[in-house]
Amino acid sequence: MNCPYCGKAMEEGFLSSKSPVFWSEEVSGLPVPTQRGDVLLGKALGLLRPKACLCRDCRTVITKY
């Protein structure tokens, strides 16, 4: 995959975390989804390692959930 910002090739890999990786509109201070609109970036709670692409030049990570 090419970076949508600079056009260079992105590196394929995985996101790692001891707690769930999720997207939220606000920072709750808790390591788990707490808001109705929170989106888990994986299939279940626990140790998730969703696939991701990294651009070191733009400092951008792209992942599908």
C-alpha cells in the first residue's frame, strides 16, 4: 500500500497493545471502550493485534477494523 499523504510505500505489520486498541471521539482515561460510539480495532476485547500499514516519513498508521 502507498501512503495517501506522500505516496511512498508503507510497511505492513501489526498494532500491539496490552489492552484493547480502539477509536473514540474523546479520551476517557480508561483502557477499554466506554462510549456508545467507540470502535474496537479488532474482533474482541483482550490482546488485539490488528494489521496495519506504517509510513515512517509521514508518521502515519492505517488499519482496517
